[in-house]
Amino acid sequence: MIKVTRRVNIAVESIGSVQTQTDTQTQQTAIGQDDLFEILLTQLTYQDPLKPLDNQEFIAQLAQFTSLEQSRQSNANLESMLTMQTSNQALGLIGNLVQVDISNGGAVGNVLTVTFQSGVPKLSVVLTDGNVLPNVSLSQISLVREGAADIQAADPEI
């Protein structure tokens, strides 16, 4: 039996984020169904004619290929659902009072708009001083109060 070893990188992200270019590159380096069938074909080509591949082993490998493809499809569906959930979460913040974690501390404001840059939602937040904070990611939101609020009357401990 020929053994082929291939390194596969798996990227794990937070819920508030969506695929990045690095994740796309990781998917391109992952072993695919065609690669698995090529391995199986190579195995059959170079098998010892006096000791052919056992039928049960062959069927077990085909079952593993099928299971792998079903897992891959489930993963693709789950990624799609995660992207939709992230988009819905971002759109649901419009008009809500939020606390945003930024490099110089925190800021409070109302979510004004949601834009999508390369499929990633970015929020625009109107701060208490009237300035607009653009390109806020979901991971920067630390607290949400439902409903539009008068920022001046907002609880300072939000």
C-alpha cells in the first residue's frame, strides 16, 4: 500500500469574522476528492499482482471518500450559514446604541450604516461628539443596547 502524506492547515476564526484571503489559500492547498481518487488509482496501478487489494479494503476506502465529500459539503454549507448569520447580526445593529472598543479606549454611539467590504460587514457609528467612526468590525462591538437612543442621555457606564 502506498502512503501519501500531505500537510493541511486548518484556520479557526471567531464568529464575528468571515473568510479572509489566508483562508482561501488554505482551502486551495487542502486535499480534494480528485486527489484522493488519484491516490487510489496509483495504489491500484502499483499493487502486487500476486497480492491484489482486498475487496473489503477497497470498499472501505471508497466509503471514506464518500464520507469525506459529505463532510466537505456540510462544512461549505456551515460556512455559508455563518456568513449569513454575520451579515444578519451586523444589519440588526443599525439604529442601536453600541460600545466600540478602539485603540485609545472605548467609544459609545449609534450604528448608522452597514457596508460590506469583500463580504465582511463594516459598521459606521455616530459617536457622542457627533463624529462618525467608519469601518468598525463586529469584533470591536463590546456592548449593545437595543433601539435608537439619545446619545447625550445615554448611561455613561455603557
